[in-house]
Amino acid sequence: MTSVRHHPTAALAAIICLGMPGAVAAQGQAPLEVTLAEAIRRSLDVQPAMVQARGAARNAGAGERSAWGAFLPTVSTSASASRSNTSSFRTGTTDTLPPLYSYSGGLSASLVLFDGFSRFANLRSSAATQDAAVAGLVNQRYQTTLATQQAFFAALADEELVRVAEAQVQRARQQLQISVNKFQAGAATRSDTLTSTVDLGTAQLNLLQAQASLATAQAALGRQIGVDQRVRALPDTTFPPLPDTTALRPAALQAAPLVNAAEAQARAAGAQVWSARSQYWPSLIVSYSNSRTGTGSPSLPLFGTYPENFTWRFGLSWTLFNGFQREQAQVSASVARDNAAAQAADARRQVNAQLTQQLAALSTAYVQIGIAGANVVAATEALRVQQERYRVGAGTQLDEVTAEANLTQAEVNRVQARYNYRIARAQLEAIVGHAL
């Protein structure tokens, strides 16, 4: 009888030793602690997608400057000095001259006066491309912010789930001790102690899994913000209320970054159609060149001591036929314009559908927070009743274990509901392109 009574105690000791911190693998250095605002700032600086979006905006800005520069003349200058070891003859005589230095300088400029309105079309296209790049940068900023918030809230949720698992372990330990005491007093069966032992082992395993999930989430958050270590998310004491979404849909359909980018790309594609049509027009160019050459020492920088040779040119070119290449370019540009217009219209419908989905998810998640809180209160009271019934012998151990499992699940659901609401809110902000 003594060995039977000591068996649950030995099992308890083994399980407690299994769950001690020494049995868990070393986690390395302490995690870096960051707030949500700091995490977002860091991720916007290091995420490759943000770097690419900023680079695309810079390229688009340079393209627009280049389009404006096409209205300005092209200017170039040159200067040279040369000397040969070959003697030359004096003009009209047989006398030879020693090798001399020869100097030359020149200035040239050209300006396109008319190119079939191609420069104006390219200017509109580059401006629209710049708008699309800026809208794409804004969209990517909110997508990166969303990804950071998801990683941040996942780390916070996993940290709370660890505390839920720790509370489950503590309740299981207390229940096991009660079962052992009642078994030793002859008021419980060996099955009760074994059930409590298994329940404690399950709680210890859940705790280890929660700790592993927390370490994974903290490592993922570290990667998101660009650090090579685990990052602990610092919780915000304020909980955002349900936002007013009455006028959200019309504003989002007009100012959503995804819609703005698609519409700007459609405008750029439309401008390219006019650029392709400019090939049917003639081109008119004016140019000027000035050159000076001499053998004496020059007076820099204008070579004023040398005789001047200048030329003005007015040129007209008109392609009458080029093997239907203009027609092919025109068709290709028209097809690209139609595709961009269809994508812009679909982007608007996509945002409208996403708004419907996320607004429903946001309101549902907010309601679930209250329901989950009520479930925790009810499950806590149910566990208290079952513990008291078991203590006085009016209930079974299985009823108490079931009530304890229900409480743990209710606490898990409350944690998930709270962070599902935060993530749904972040997803809605990413769609509309501004904070709610």
C-alpha cells in the first residue's frame, strides 16, 4: 500500500523536473525590447520591399526630370592639343617647318523644335509614372507596416499564451496535490491521481510548446525589423476602440494607394499611345556649331585668337514608311493602355471587396472580444464549482479536469480574439492607406 501511495508523488516529481527551466534548451542572449512604433520605424528602414519602392520612386523622379530636359537644347564642348614629330612644308615653298603644336576648340548645340508632340506625351507619361511610384511607395509602406504589426501582435499573443499555459500548469499542480492528499486519506481512487498526473503532464507540454512558439515569434519579429536576435514586443496599455467606418468606403475608393497606383499606371499607358502616334509627324531640329583652330598658344577658354568657323543648320526629317513599325508600336501601346485601364478598374473593385471583407472581420473580431471575456468568467466559475464539488466528494476528477481544460481554452480564445481585432484593424488601415 505504501508503494502505491508513493507512486503518484514520484510521477509528480518527474513531471516537475521535466518542466524546470534547466530542462529547456538555452535561449541565448536576452531579447531586445521594442515598442510597436519603434518596430514599424525599423522595418520601414530595412525591409527590401521598402528599399525597392523608394528606389522606384527615385527612378521615376529622375525620369520626369529627363522628360522636362528634352525641351532644353543639347550642348557640348570640346578642346584638344596635338603635336606630330613629322616636319611640314611652308605653304607655296619647299622650306620645311619644325613640328608645331596644333590647338582646337569647339562648341555645339542642338534643339528639337518639333517632334510630333512626343515630348509632351513623354512628359505626361513620366508624371503619371511618378505618381504611380509614389502611390506604390505609400502602398508598400502600409503593407510593411501591416506585416510588422502582424509579427508584433503575434509575439504579444504568444507571450500571453505562455502566461495562460503557466497558469494551467499551476492549476494542474494544485489539483494533483489535492488528488494525492485525498488518495492518501482514502477519499479518492488511484485513477484520480493518475488522471491529475496526466493532466499536469499535458499542461507542461502545452507550456513548452507555447514557449517554443514565443521564441519563434520573437525571432520572426527580429527579422522583420532587421536585427539578428529575438525581439520582445512591449505591449501598449491603450486598446484601440472600434473606428467609425461610415464614410470610409467612398474615401478609400478615391484615395486607396492600390487604386491610385493603378490609375496612374493607366494614365502613363495612355500617354504612351500619343507618344507612339508622334512617329507619324515630321521632326524639326535646329543646331549650331562653332570651332576654332590654330598653332599659337591659345587664350583659354574661348580660343579668341583663332579664326572662327560657325555653322547653323535647320533639319527636317519625316518617315514616310518604315515597314509598318509605327503601326506595330501604335497597336502595342493601345493594348498596353487597355490592359492598364482594365487593371485600374479591377483594382477599384478589389479594394471595394477587401473593404467589405475587412469591415466584417473587424466588427466580428470586436464582438468576439466581449464574448471571449464572458466565456472566461463563466469557465472560471465552472471550475470553482467543480473543484468544490470534488473537494466535498460530490463530483468526479474527470469533471474537474474538463472544467480546467475549458477554462484554459477560454483564456486562449480571449487572447486570440483581442489580437485578431488588432490585426483586422491593421489590415483595414493597409487597404485605405491611412491610420484609423
